Amino acid sequence: MSQSSSAVISPWAAPAGDRGRARPQPLPTLASSSRGPRDSGPPTRPTTPRPLSPASADRPVRGRLELGIKVRDGRSIASTQFHEGALRVLRPHYLDDSGQVCYVVVNPGGAYLGADLFVLDVEVEAGADLLLTTQSATKVYRTPGSYAEQRMTVRLGEGARLELVPDQLIAYREASYRQNTQITVRPSSSLVMAEVVTPGWSPDGASFKYEELRLRNEIRVAAPEGSPDNAELLALDNLLIRPPAGDVSGMGFMEGFSHLGSLVVVDARVDQPLADELHGLTAGHDAYTGISLTRTVAGTTGLVLRSLSDGTAKLNSLLGACTALLRERWHGQAPLNLRKY
């Protein structure tokens, strides 16, 4: 069993400083390490032979979204909102009487293409509560010129809460994609992020025809009176899936599975008993799951759940059960029912 350093987690590792206790069984490595607005759609790209997608020095920003959330009269509302290009949000709505506001991110262009760059900046001010989702799956098509990229910055104030629950990420044939998320929380913030990675369709019917997926989450904790620029690292989670010449679902990679689910929780109420309870909850689902805890920084702790299965619906059910437990216990809310379809 691999070990975790004080600030860096391995997605399948046991919690640092807690070896010798019964804990969830870790999964294999899975090619993973841890340490106002105008609209213009993306242009058509010419096709070229398939090299590994290179970097692009002049990467255009195809979509930009900035969203700030504050509290007013007991409800969370937008304090700032800006979008341009192929990103925007729908009108806010409220799923219950908790005051949590829900925004839906839309990509009118329909997909991410080669050399595209999408930039999102989200700030949830002290005491505010945001549920952020997407209208549909994030689709990454062929990227012959360069990989597609999403950069997201998230800042949570004291007592702020963010639930980030996008639809699945689908990587199609000859696609290369990088997703870099920088998150700064306060000790009393609450963060829940859920994501599913799905292999896209290809003409020959085979999965894993994409080139590469890199999903990187960097989470820092700013002291109550400190500056976010001086925040302390809680977790650096870097997931890399690079299908080899053979089948990435084989031994040593995804162990016969095709789909990957992830859940990241950062909250002062995260602890070993919660990790054990969530792992027990996943036992009733058709998936192979492991859970890790980070160290504690300024009184808050992180939890990472990874799950392997052979279908998006199975992972959505598992992640939905985990988020439902947290929503009911911590906030007295019902399970999410976004009714998109």
C-alpha cells in the first residue's frame, strides 16, 4: 500500500498517520499520481495525421466565465457575472428553500476542440452557497492541432459552500484534454466536487481511442485572517489516463473497467469515520472503489473517492448516493434531482 505525504494524496492510498486501522481497500494506481457578453463559436479545424497533441503557444480563449456569489436576505445571489465566447450560464434557480443558488454552465459551441482554451473563475463569498452544474456532458473531440484545455479558479470564503457537479466528461477518438482546477478554501468552507470520465464512441466501436486525459486539482487552505496568495497546500491530485497501444481497461490500468468516477470533499467535518461510512455505502453499487484522506490543515480535511465501473449511470448512482448522504446530514437537503433530461 502506498503512503501519503502530509500535503499530497495518492488517489488509492490509505490516510496518512492512520495505518494499522481497518480502512477501505485501496485500488490500483490507474496511471495516476497525486502530489455580459458576446458570443462566438469555435471555428472548424482541418484534420491532420495523429501525433500526440502538442502544446500551442498562441492558444485562443474560446470561452470565459466569471461568477461571484454573495448572500442577500438569506438567499445566495450573483454579485458578479461575466461571460464571453462559448461559455455562459443560464438564469439562476433554487431547488429548495435552503437559499442555495443553482447555476447551469452552457457551452453553445457544443464541444471542446484542438487548441481551445476555456477559463472559469468562481468566487463564493462568506456564507454564500452555490450549486454549479453543466447543461450537458463536456465533449472533447479530435485535437490534431493541440490539446483542449480548461482552467478553473475557485475561491471560497468563510462559511461558504460549493457543490460542483458537472455532467460526465466524454473524450472521443484522437482527443487530448487537460483540466487544471485551482481551489482556495477557508477553514470553515465546504467543498464537494463530483465527476465522471466516460470513453467516447469511435467508428470501429472500440473504447479508449482518445490520446490523453490529465485532470489536476490543487486545493489550498487560507488561514482565517490570511491571504489566499499565502494559502497552505492541502492536496495536489493529478490524474493521468494515457491509453497505451493495448487496452487501457486491462490489468494494471483500469482493471477491466471503462469508466472512472471521482468525488472530492473538503470540510472540517471530514474524518476517518466518514470515509469508512462512505466506503460502506459504495459497497451496494456495481463499482470498484477506494477512498483516501488528506492531512488536516487549519482544522479542515480533504477526502478523495475514486471508483471504477463499466457505465456512466452506475457511477452517477454511486456518487449521487454519497452526495445525498452529505447533503442530508450537513445541510438537511434532499438528494440532488437536476431533471436535465
